[in-house]
Amino acid sequence: MDQDTRAVIERLNDALAMSGLSLRRFAQALGTSPSRFSTYRTGQTAPSAAFLLRAERIASALAQARQDKIPSSIDAIDALRRAAKRGDEDWTYALALELRDRLHDILARHRELAAAWEAQPSAVEPRWQALAAAFVGHEFNRAGLRAPAWTDAGRLDQEWVLDTPRLTEAEIRQQTPDWLSERNIFIAAKDLATA
């Protein structure tokens, strides 16, 4: 094994350790499979320079976020998954709004931790995955940053109209911002506001 290959392996191993994630979770966070990531770590396959830099950037941001007790995309989606499993849609939606608001603050005050939200989270029920992707993508765009690749998840197959008391479905649709309706999600503007 040549010196450069050994250096790449060492840097990937350092990134994995720094991330605080298992090999499987870190590979997923980078958008690759655990088996593919393992081939990079053994030198069987050489990752691209962009992959290596992304691994180091995301690992560093995850470590810093953990140290500063600031959530990452992985933490946020894990919290959504736990809430959705309980079956309380109101609570899960409130958590999704909190995810959005926390990210807004992170991008305004801790922009260097944006890479902790580039990490591809584990999948959650499709509606909540789509909503989280819409919120995160929108916040990145508002901050003038390129949205993480995982937020490019397309439209929901079936429309999701979030029920709002005293509004008809037509009114909800009319009040939904384009960045949500293009994903087949319809939420009245007043339900997007937080106190």
C-alpha cells in the first residue's frame, strides 16, 4: 500500500472517530453505504477528494455540535422519529417547527456548524421526512447557503393537508408557501408561525 493511500485511510478513520457515530451511521451521513465506506477504509477503493473533504468537514461539525450541545440533522430527525412512533401528530409537528427554528438560529449564530446539517439522517415516515427536508432546505436557502443534498427528496406521492381549525382545505392550500406546496405539503401560513 502506497503512502498516499495510507494517508487517506488514516484521515477517513480520524473523521469516523471524530464524528462520534458508528461506521454504519457515518457512512449513511455521508450518503454512501457501509460496505462502500469500508472499501475506502481498507484501501481497496480510493474515494474522491471531494468525498474525503466532505467526510472531514461533516465529522468536524458533528463533533463541534455535540460539544456545544447543538443539534445536528441526525439528532433532529431521530427526535422526529421517536415522536412519530408515539402517534401524536400535533407533538410531532411541534417538534418539526422546533427543528426549523433551531436550525434558523444555528445558521444565524453558528454558521460554521451548517455542515452538521449536511449529514444525511436516517429515514423517517415519508410525510415527516418530506416536511423536515422542506424546512431544512428552506432555511439553508434563506441563509444564502446551498441546501444539503438529502433535502432534495421529491414530492410526496399523496397530498398532505395539515388540518387547521376554522379554515377550509381551499384556504389552507391558498395560504401554503410555494416551497411547501411543490412537495405536495399544504400548511396554512399561521400554522408555520411560532410564538
